[in-house]
Amino acid sequence: MRPKPLLVIAAGGTGGHMFPAQALAEVMLRKGWRVRLTTDARGARYTGGFPHTVEIDEVSSATFARGGLVAKLAVPFRILGGVLSTVFKFRKDRPEVVVGFGGYPSIPAMGAAWLMKLPRMIHEQNGVLGRVNEKFASRVDVIACGTWPTALPEGVQGVHTGNPVRGMVLERAGAGYITPGDYPMSILVIGGSQGARILSDTVPGAIAALPEGMARNIRVSHQARDEDFDRVTRFYAEAGIAADVQPFFTDIPTRMSEAQLVISRAGASSVADISVIGRPSILIPYAAATADHQSANARGLVEAGASIMIPESMLSVDSLKEQITTILANPDGASQMARAALSVGKPEATEELVALVEMLASKEE
């Protein structure tokens, strides 16, 4: 009896890497594949949502971004050790395909796949290649791009698959949009998995400054860091704004589907959720993001007319109040923004990734 084919998924330890990796793992398991996730100790902490049948392999890797001089000098040796160890594992249990989702922990598996000439591809969530994916861009068979267009090295071609979203998001895909009006309206404020201080600094004041007739209808779901929780909660209460402030929402897809407006950072996962569910948004890209990739992430929604982008340097209570007012005071325009968001969504992203994996596997046979 022929053994089940093995897919190795390599990913760094952040939600941006892990969400699409998890989505691919779930479908490949249903298709009868074995799936092994390779990551480091930090990444292993994010694996609770993966199916229990996914093998978790902690590997030795390192980053130049942390630690002192001695730690940085040791990085190449730790990476090499991780690659050689992975080559040994691959020789004992050869993968049909290796897929990297970025981050330093993906280096050992991608390096081993390159040395052994195994079918391999990378998936880049953002509109600019991360450091590790950039290094492997010319050394893989396929580059799957979550954001389009993605800036790629000269001579390198990409395939626009979109960013896979969680099942909870797909269940709300294209949910009916209730336009703004003189009745209760919801605003969802999210800033990545840990919230965003700049949103806590500006959003409450902007909402409190809205025209009185509009402000009294607003209900806010605001994701704020622990250290910002008390002051944000107190501000909304003193301003008479109904607000649910939490450090982390487990039901973001539900809250997003019920919202008239989303105010968010422009992380790849957030942008994907907004486009698949289809909601007007105001995006404030994280200014310190590598190569300003969050601005690149936002571009598709902005150019489609689905979102207003405010650079951090131009964000203030007044500028944000003006844009919120523009959207909520214009029901037809808000409805058009919701439709425009859906026009750039890729709810089929996971299936497109699966098709690429199966294509690479067929070439190996």
C-alpha cells in the first residue's frame, strides 16, 4: 500500500504566517495527505488551532534582528545546523512538496528542499516580500502572492492566490451589508493581534467628535492593548459612547459582518478578512513595517474604492473624524465601498494554494 504523500509546511511564529499555513494544512489533511509543520519554539506556541494530526517539528533557526553581537555571530551556524538536520529528516521521510510561509523558522526546511531539489514554493502574505521569502524567491518553483501586486525581484514571476482566511471568515463571506443611517451603527476597531496604541490614541476622540446625531447611534468594538484598556474604556464611558473594549476579540468575523465601518491596521490577514466579508474601511498602515509593506497591502482596497488610507503621519483626531463622517453620512457611498471590497476578495485562496501543491506533486511523480 502506497504511503500517504507528505506535505511539509514551514512558517514563522506570527499569526500572519500561521493563519494561511493552518488553512492549507486543514484542506490537505482532508485530501488524504500527511502534513508536518516545521517552526521554532516561538512558532510552536501558535499551533493550538492546527488539527491535532499535523506533526509539529521544532527546528533550530535564528534571526539577526535580536540579541547582542555574540548571538548575531552565531546565527549562520545555527541556521546551517537547522538546514543540515532537516536534510537528514527529509532523507528518512521525503516530502512530496515543501511550502514556506516566511519568517526565519522557515529557513531550514526551505534550505533543505533547495539542496535536495524537492518541489517547493513560498507564499508571501504581504505586498512586499519578507526578508526570508526574498532570499528564496529565485530558488523555488512557484511564488504564491497573497497581495496583488506583490513587488518581486526582476525576472521573478508570481501567482496571485490571495491570502487564505480562517473558516470563521469564510462562513461570513459576502454577508449582507446594512448601510449607515439614523439607527444603531457599529464600528469595529482592530490593530493586529496586540492592538495598536495609535488607534487607541485617536479613534475614541474622533468618534466622540462626530456630529451629535451620528455619535449617539454609534456602538464601538475596540481592540486595545492591556496597558491602554482602562483609559480607552474610561474615555468612551465619559463621552457617552457605547463601547466594548477588549485586548483580543475571538469573534472578529462576526463583529466585522455586523459593522458599518472597520478601522484597522493594514496587516495582510486583516485586509483579507475585510475583502472577503466586504466592508468599508479606514486603514492606517503601520509606519515601521518592513519596506512599508502595510501600505502595499492596503493598495488594492484603496484603488478599488473600498477603503480610505490615512498614513500615520497624517492621522489625527480631526482627520479621522472627517473620514468617518464622510462614510457614515453617505449610505450609497458606504454600500458601494462594501461591494468594492468584495470585488478584490479571494475567498478561494486556499483552494488555489492546494492546486499549486498538487501541481508540484504531479511533476515529482
